[in-house]
Amino acid sequence: MNKSSHLVIVSAAVLFMVGGAGAAWMLRDRPAHDAKPDPKRVEYDAFVAGLGGDEPAVRDELNWLVSTASARLDAADRLKVHGLTRECLDPLTLLAIGHVQRFVGSAARGEASAFHFVDAEHRARLAALAGEHPSPDRVFAVRRALARLATEFGMIRQPPDWHREVMGEPPPMPFLDFLEDGSRFLPTSRHPELRPDPRVPAFAAPDAELLAHLELYFNGARARAALPADRFPRLYVNGRIPSIPRTLVEYTKEIAAGIDVEKLILVPGENPDPEAVEAVNETFGLLDRFFTAIVQFDK
């Protein structure tokens, strides 16, 4: 009798385990109806969908935006940001940062500020360029234009691979001096890197840093010698040349004429060496492309 009872108990236990395993296998792909989705992830998915659905690209840019942010972060957020790696594989890591989560939530509701990741000083610079309440399309347009300008400005900021050779006492060459000053006014390592194809409608701190560098460059002694206020009065606003001097387009012919004079100083004569002419043209081409990027900004 004891043996029979033991057999029944063992058999029942085996059947229970087999039945449980079978039920688990049958339900393996079914969603848990009682499990509630993470509200943060729901907002994030809606946010990504509204930006076209390329989640890895959006995640990568959010990682960059908060990693380079100039906006003030609380201590907990700063600690989490410092722990981020260059490539973030899990969006929940970013959403654990309150500053990111608040932006994503407000953006999913259509209420996000384009200046969420920048401080007050950076906001003022960017708002002067894009407006106080720029639309997402406006933010994207300005950021792309800034990235194009940053590329040309970056070329000017590289150490020059040329040197000037002029017989006798060299006459003034203010545009060549202005070009040469690009590699001297700040260390090249401080040139901000911008994203040419932004996916998130928010300004980054490097966008504003570029504007600060441009203003510093345009208001150096060599820039003022090349673009003096008495000859280029409309370039100046309250005694300074702004980061993006919109009125530069009014002086393109006068600037081109001044550059041509300096080219003739460097390669004089009726039949100059073609290689020397090419080298001079390439050198001044850096300045020409930089000015063109300003004139065509936002277009």
C-alpha cells in the first residue's frame, strides 16, 4: 500500500511538471497581457517614430547631445552622463538620464524646446540665428548650415601648408593675414565637430561654440584690417562683426577685388609660373569657400 501511494505521488508530480512545461512552451511567444509597458519606452518609441523611425541613429544623436550638453544637469544626471560610452546600445540607459527623458517626453507631445541641451549663453546665440521658437524644420536647416560652415572654417583653422615669398618689403596683404590668422586665434583641437545630417530637432552645444569661435575670429585685429568698418560699415553691428555676417553678400565684389590684388603681389608679371598661380589660387580658395558658406548660409 505504501509503494502504491508513493507511485501515485511520483506519477502525479511527473505529470504536473510535464504539463507545466508544455503550457510554458505553448505560451512562449504570447505577450504577457498583465505586463504594463514602460511609459518611458512608449514615449521614446513615439518620439523615434515621429522622426522617421531610424532608432539607432536617433539614439546615437541623443547620446551625443547629452554628452556634449552645456545645459545645467543635476548631480545624478551628471554622474550618468559621465558613465556613457561613445556608443550607447540600450535606449533605456539614456532614458535613465532625467534630462534626456524629459526632452523625449515633451518631444513626443510636441512640446520640446529646441534649446533643451544648451545653457543660457548658448541659447542666446542660437536664438539670435534661428528665432526664439524655431520649428523642427528650422532647427534642422540651421544645424545643417552650421555644419557646412564648420567644415570650411575647419579648413582655415588647419596649420597652413604654404608660405609667402615676396621680393623686397612686402606690401600689406590683409586678406592673406586674415586667412593665416585662422590657425592662430585658438588651438585647432578646440574646433567644434558638428553633425552634417542631424536627426533630432534640438541644438547642440557645439553649434553655439562654433558661433562663439566665428565671432572671435571675425573681430580679431587681422579680420578688422581686412574688413575695416570704414569700408565695410554694414558688416558691423554695435561695433562688432556678428558670427554670421549676413551683409557680407553686399561686399563680395569688393572682397574679390582685394584678393585679386594680393594674388598679383604673390605672382607678379605677365607670364607667372602656372604652378605658383595654382598654389596661390588654392590658398585663397580656402577663404573664398569660407565666405561662400556664409553668404549661402540657410539657402
